[in-house]
Amino acid sequence: MTTPLEISTRQIVRVSLACFAVATLLVFVLAVAHGREVDARQKQLQEYEAESSKTILELQQFRESHSIQIRSRRGKEGSATLVNLNPAIDAWYLLKVAWKGSSTEAAYHLENPTPHATTLLLDENYPSELVIVKGTKRSSCDLFGADALDQAKASQLVFYPLCDGRLYLRNFVIGHRTTLEAATEFLREHIWGGEKIIALGHIAMGDTHRETGRIDAEARAAAAKSSGETADLPLPALIDSGYEHRLLTSSNLGISLEGPEATGMTPGAWYAAAENPGVYVSILQPNLIAPAILQSFNTVVNALDSVEASALCYLVAFDLDQFELGYALGTEHPRVEWSDHILAQMRNPKLPGPDGIGTISPLVATGFVSPEDARNTVVTFTGGFKRTHGAFAYGDLALRNSGSHYGFIENGVVFSKLQPGLSTIFVLDDGSIAMKTWMEADNTLLARIRHARQNGVPLVEFDPATKRPIPGALVPRWGPGNWSGSEDRKLRTMRSGAAMQRHGRKRFLIYAVFSDATPSAMARVFQAYRCDYAMLLDMNALEHTYLAVYRRSGSDVFVDHLLKGMSVLEKSTSSDLVPRFLGYADNRDFFYLMRLNGNKVQR
């Protein structure tokens, strides 16, 4: 006879066995799913690393994809695949749609204007819609049931709002190019020996933009000047004591300054820009720098001739507690194919480019600031070299990594791999900004990089032993440094550069335009301003060294250019000025700074 206790015990055993079986099955399912995920990641890493022809999608090792069957309201069936190109950044998606009966697959480049706050999903329970997740809330958007995507792609809007403006479709656009750029492109691509003709042009125009300031010997107070090393301002330049109480005057500075109008500026001091908190302006001539700096590292830095020593430099500093840095590709540049500048033996003829891609299609580079970012944009400035000169023909870097083509990343998407040994400015997923010489070990950061741009080798680096900036080892070496210029190594021309400076707990991003300089003069100036790191950006013309600052008053936007002559780059309608990068698409890549409401990225 079975007792109640025995029955209860058997039931407990049965329930326990059932629970164990369910748990085992769950562990097995999770293990299988995890294994598949690991396999997918490993496969994507192999695609990324493979020296083979590939698509821009296969170059994204961190991508995540999900496919479902879809159905339109009219009963048409098909499939859709949504690819989050970098989930850690969560800004760009590629949506691929294939309808039954159609021989082609349509691709749509979608931009999530509020990454991390929202994310996009496909859900089998919503076969005609895209799901938008914000926190714990889920909403859907009819993309497949109607012709919304086709209508958006047929639009002339570069950023077409979808789902009531909760995301954008990025559409192809032809970017603006200046007459100078069009002429040089034609020479390079269609005329035999065109590169040498362009080089001769660089010689002819080398000193075209050279400016010298006027030194006022009278000691007069400048009301807007920083007083010494004020904690909230960038560090002033270390200058010759004989010029500390003199004023340097420029007739070409286009940024208005706070305070009463002054007849000049103290060399190397910082002045607050009008109506733009956290923006500061400074001017300097290299021959006014403290002699101890000009005489240091004289085996690494070339002596400055009298022309570049007296040429004006213009600098703008941005308090990084108040700004977030963005970066965008131009509609054409920098490209992703091979540079003609590299050694012949470094080129793999089986590949369309050094990273295995020859085009970024179906992704779209728009050449101007997205609508979401444009609302807070305070400054734009041009990026680095085109792919034509963005690789090495001489020195160690020419013999490594297929000629060490300059890398770049936008919104977490790798367009060209970051190469070791190159100067790199980058922004992480938390909004932090850094500038350094990239190393192989830094590739552990790749998943977190929102934006990155490489351009050559360092002008100055921070020496931890002496705790001061020192010139880069390749500053005086034309070929190994890839400083560009003429074929006979004449390096003096208009140049721009970027630098990072630390003052106490504050960090400043500095952009500088040198009216007529070699890399040696640039290094001396960045040394004088005590920058931790500095790199070259672009050169030779106003359009390549362009910077504009925007002041807002209600619905009005006022444009201040670092140099007055840069205003020729803007377009205009019958009644309005249309600023470059902010109002129309450009063929060149660029950086932009957005004002923050607090000290952290509001994304």
C-alpha cells in the first residue's frame, strides 16, 4: 500500500526531473544560440581581415543582422534584412528589401538621429512595419505596407524624414566643388603628367596667402585678452618676453571678439569669440615665440626662414566641456580606392582598394551636417588629404600595410581601416575626444569608435618623461612624413592643423591655419601653445583650410569665418547666405562641433 508521503515524494521527483529537463534544454538552446553568435562574429572578423575583394558591408566586423518575411497592404510578399552597422554606436542601418517576383534587391541607408535613446528592429509580428524602441516603449512605423521607402528614395531631399521624423533615409547627392578643385581633378585624372603640373602650381601659389601682422610697440591693454594662465581658458603661447606687452594686428581675422573693439591682440594670448561661449581666438607669428622653444630640438626641426617665421598663424580653441565633435565624409572625398601615390609593389592588382573595397555603395555620404546635428552645430572645418595623397610613397610607412593609406570612420562605420603609425583624431561612443599616433593595440577600441580620421604623422607629441610637447620625429623629412608640397620638396604653403591642449582639468581642441608654413613652423607654434599632440589636416588653399563659426540669434544664423577670404566658399540665394557643410553638400570631408547642454554627450 502506497502512503501519501510516498506519493508526494514521487511527485516532487517528477517535477524536479521535469524542471531539470527544461533547464537543460534551455541551457542547450542558449549555448547553441551563443555558439551561432560566436561563429557569426568570427566569420565577420575573418571577412574584415581578409585580403580579398569585399563589399562595404563585409568591412563592418561588428554588424548585426536580422531578417523577416514582409507583406504589403496589397498582399505583396517579400523579405527584409535590417543591418545595424555598429550596435555600440547605433546610428546607421542598412535596410535591404527583396519582393517576390523582382530580380533586384533594394537597399536603403537609414540614419537613427537619436542613437542609444532609440534603436530599430524588425519583428515577425509586424510584417509591414519597422519597430522603433525607446526605453521600454515600442512603436511601429509603416515602411513596407505603403510605398514610403520608394517615395523617400525618389525625393530630392538628401535627408528624407521617415516615421514622423524619427529616422532619416540618406539619399545620394552630388557635392559642390570649387573651380580650383575641378581643375586639379581634371589634371590628375585626364592629363598625362598632370600631377607634376599641379606641383608646379603649388610652387607658384605657395606664398599666395602669406600674411604678416603689424607689431604695435606701444603697450596697450586689450580688454578681451586672457590674463596669463586663467584656469578656464586655454594656455597662452610662450613668447619672447620682448613682445609680451606689444600688440599684433591682423586685417584678415573674420571672427568677432567679445569686449570693446581693440586695435590689436597680444601675441599668443586668447580672446573670447563674440556670442559663442567656450570659443577662443589667438594669433601669432613664429618669430615671436620664446627663443628657448625655437632653439630646442634643432636636429629634429628645420630652421625657419624669414618668410615663414613672419607669416601669421590663426588659432581657434574649443572648450571640450561644452562641445561634441562630429565628422562626415564628403560626397566624393576621401575615396576608398588605391592612392596613385604609393609604391607599385604595395598595390594588390586583384583588389579595388587597400581594404578590398572600391566603393561605399549602397551607403551614402552626404557631404553636410545631418538635420539633427545641425541644430546645435557651432563650427565646421575641413578634414584631411584626399585619397590621392593620403598614403606614403617614401619611408618605412610606405613599405607597410599596403602603403599606409589614411583611415577614416563615420558613425561607427569603417570606410578605410585605421593604420598603425598614423596621426589619428577620434571620438568614442561616450563622446570623449582623443588625438594620438595609432598603434596596433588600439584596435581594441574599434567597436567603440564613433568617428575617426587619420592624416599623416605627428607634428608634436607629449613626452611623459619631460612632461612637455616634443616635435614629431618626421617633421623635417618631406617624403617619409608625407607632408606634400612640390616635387622639389618646397614645403612652404598655406596649411591647417589640429591639436589637443590640456590646462588643469580642462581640455581644448585647437584648430590652426598657417598662412605660409612648413611642418617645422607648425611644430614650433604648437610647441609654444604647449599642446599635447598636433597633426596636419589640409593645405594649399582657402577651401582646404576653411573654418566657419556660427552665431545664433533667434531663428537667425550669422557666419564668422576664421579668415575673411573664406567667405567666398559660401553660396547664396536672393535673400539668404547658404553656408558650406551646414547648408549644402560638399565633396570634401569635414569636422563639426555641436554645443552640449551639459558636460556629457546628449545623444
